[in-house]
Amino acid sequence: MRVTQVDERTCEHEMNADGYRVAVVYPGRRVATFDVDECSTQEARAWAEARGDEAGGFSLAARFDHVPKGGVTLMWLTPPPEDVMEALDA
């Protein structure tokens, strides 16, 4: 881990997540995806970890719903599903 002190004034844009998206990854590259709302990041991660322990792994993303045409933007907070799939395949 590398930590560097920064000037907070360099931030040009801030957004609050609308919720979280969890991808539960199963062996055989199968994925079940869930939106998790009305919770803290820690609660969303705990929910994801519980499901991932049963399945094989999980990915957790912050979800931003304000994209035009009903889409979402995801920012992965853990390795994305493809990385989890590769680890399960190894």
C-alpha cells in the first residue's frame, strides 16, 4: 500500500453513489448480479462476502444511476468479476 498526502482542492468532481452492485461469481464463469441499496459500504460488502463464500467469489461496485436511458455507471471497489473468474479457474 502506498499513501500520499494530497491537496483536496484538486478534486474537480464528486458524486455520491446511488447504491451498490454485487456480482456473485460461481465456478464455471457463472454470475448472479444484485443491486444492494439503503445500506453502508460495509453492509454491502458483508452481504457480498456472505454470498461469495457460498458461491466462490464476489465483486462489489459503487453504482451511479443517473446515466441517460436507464443505464448505470459502476466503479469497482473490489476486483471486477472477470478477475474473480480467472482466480476461480486457476
